[in-house]
Amino acid sequence: MSEADDMFDKFQEECGVFGIWGVEDAAALAALGLHALQHRGQEACGIVTHDGTKFFSHRALGMVDETFNRSDVLSRLPGHCAIAHNRYATTGETWLRNVQPLHADLDSGGFAIAHNGNLTNALTLRKSLVEQGALFQSTSDTEVILHSLIRANPNQSIADRLSEALHKIEGAYALVCLFDGKLIGVRDPMGIRPLVLGRLGNAYVLTSETCALDIIGASYVREVAPGEMIVIDNDGIQSHHNFKNTGHKFCVFEYIYFARPDSNFEGRSVYQSRVAIGEQLAIEAPCTADLVVPVPDSGVPSALGFAQRSGIPFGYGIIRNHYVGRTFIQPTDQIRHLGVKLKHNANKALIEGKSIVLVDDSIVRGTTSRKIVDMVRAAGATEVHMRIAAPPTKYGCFYGVDTPDAEKLLAHTHSLEQIREFIGVDSLAYVSMDGLYSAINDKQERYCDACFSGNYPVDLTDKKAAGCSPAPRLSSLASGA
């Protein structure tokens, strides 16, 4: 079993974006915002600031506290406005040249951009731009937006130029940009990726999640609407709606796994949504057992919901080692053999001699689930049942989430009974699609659930051009996610 197999046995996080305008030491607050969004990307991070005249930038591979933990770094980023980015690359390798925010000099001034999402026609547009003479400095799809912006009508305002560029773009995106002292935020026309607006005194904040507002003491104002562009400068806030309303398709997996549980979307608590999904699981797939055990950390709220509804006691039967991250040593064969115990260990004193229900957010390849089941059986569990707080994951995501090819997704190639046998549990159940939307108290048509249903709301132009079905994943261009 390779290290990559273990890495891909969870959906890999998207990216986090943060922008702030109108405050001294904007870089310091941007760094705090990135700390709150660290769960959305751990491979690289960066901050770009503007002091009214010049741009300043610092980007690096690694975690936020490794990059922005020194005052001398932040002191080299002066300015009253800043944008920041945590990166998890959905395709391609992680190189410093791909780390965001990206910056370019336009004929009318400097422009910086940070992007969460994935462009589904980036390869097609890139080919056309190269034929027109564009010179690309990265393999990020975000640079396609920059080159499209450069070629937009220069006699327009920056908002209209960016709008012209984005009308050529397909896919999912939440953008924060800096131009000549302006902070700009844009959300894709279907609102697949999240973007919220906050306020800190007279300052304004744009960010992926409300938890990043909380860390700096900012108040939540509202969601940026699908297809909306917000421009913040000395004249206040201007809202532009230059895109056709093509329907709301927010990523439902934000409620299941991606977002921090203390965040909120559209007035709905992520934590409460996950608890409700666990309750729905207990209704749909009851189980006789002695203990409900979450697979930490993402399974905790749903496990609490399952325990509350079922009446089965909740207990931490698996303990997570929080100090093993992505930058852990390259495993030797001996260490790799230890597998999941690098990050999880069974609490033998609690589970020995008991029948347990494991609750997790999803099963991707199933390799980690199987190791966890083996671990708790070795610790003395008499029965092991598993309940999953998401429908079966059968299809890849092309909108900014790193997923394995569909043929490597266990639910794409195996029946429920085959999955149960593969991971070695006594019983297995997933929440139903109807149950998921009942738990979050909303309508399915308002969400993107392509990873479950295979219904992709935005055209997959590059895949069609390559003659591919949505099952395999393109890997020749890095995502800005």
C-alpha cells in the first residue's frame, strides 16, 4: 500500500481564500484568517498586500504557522488591504510557482488573485491563449484567468474587464483579488464554491468560511451571491451582477466534511447539520450495539447525532494523534506497515468486549476504513458496524476537490455487500440521498452532489475535448483550488 493510496482515502480539502480591506497591518489579520482556514489546504500558502502604491508578496510551501510565524515576515508586507490563500493542489505537483496569490502587471496597474475552485475549460482556454502568444509562468488554471483579464478591453473598469474575462471561464470558483487599492470578490454563477462577506469596524472581509471571520473578531454580513462580484474601495461596496442566473448549486460536501464544524453557510450551522445527518442515519439504519465511536475528527458530530437518536452511549474509542501532518517523514516500509496507527489508535480500555458502531463521514478507497476496523477488532471489539454520513461516493469531482479516478472509488466498482466484506464490518449503511437533504432541511436541486449522483452542473469542456467520460480525472493542469 503506497503513501498515495492512504492520502487518497479521504477527499482532499479544497483551498481557502481570505481578503481584507481598510485596516492597518492587513497582513497580520490575513495570516490569522489563513490559520482558521488551514483545514482547506496544507501544501502551501501566501499573502499579497497593497499599501496604496505598491504590491508586496510572500508565498511558500508548507503550513501557515511555518510561513507567517515571524514578525519580520509580516513586517515586509505593509498595507491596508491584503488577499491570502491556502493551497491544496487538486491536480499536478506543488511548485512554488503555483502557490497563490498570483500577481501580474496590467497596462493599468498591478493585479493579484487567489482562487478556490477548478476551471473545467482551462486546458482549452490555455491552448488558445498560448496560440495568441501568452507566456505562462505556472501550471495553475488560475493563470488562465489572469491572461484572459490581460486581453479584456483595457478601456473598461477593472470590474468590467474581470467580468469579460470570467465570461469565458467555465467551472467553479471563489476569487479574491487586489487592484489599485480595491478588494474584489467573485463567486461562480452557480455558487458551487463558498464566499462570505464580513465586517470589522470600518474594514471589510471576504473569505471562504465564517470561522475565519470569528478568529479576527469580524461580524458576518452575508453570503456573496452566486454570480456576484463585490468591489470594495474608498467609495464603499459596489455589487455587480453580470452573469446569467443559472441556478444555485452549492457543494453539499461542505456540510458533510470540508468546512470546519464551527462555520455557517446561509444561516445553517455546519455542526448542527452534521449532527442531524447522524440522527438521520440512526433512523434509516438502526443498530444494536454497546457504543457509538466516531472516526476522528470529521466523524464526531454525526456520531453524536447517531448516539443521541439511537440511545446508544457515545465514546472516544479511537484517539487521533493531532501532531502527524502531511509533512511527516517519508515512511520507510517498516513505518508504512504500521499504517493507520500513525494517526489513530484504538482506546482498548473503552472498546474491549463491546459491540461498536463506527461513524465516519465517507468512504473513498476504503483502505483506511479497513485498517481502522482491523485495529478496533484487534483491541477486543466483539462486533463492528459502520455507518457513513454521506451517500456512496461514486464519481470524481472536477470543481476544486481532489478525488481519485472513479474506477478507484470503492462505491463506483463495488456493491454495498462487497464494500462491507472489503472493509470487514458486520454491517454497513450509508445515509440515503433523500435522508441527507432531509437532515440539512433543503432541496436537492440547490446543491452540487455530482460525487454521489454523477450529475455535473457545469460543462466538463476539457474532458469532452479529450474524448473522456467524467469517470477518469484530467491531470495535465494544476487547479487553483
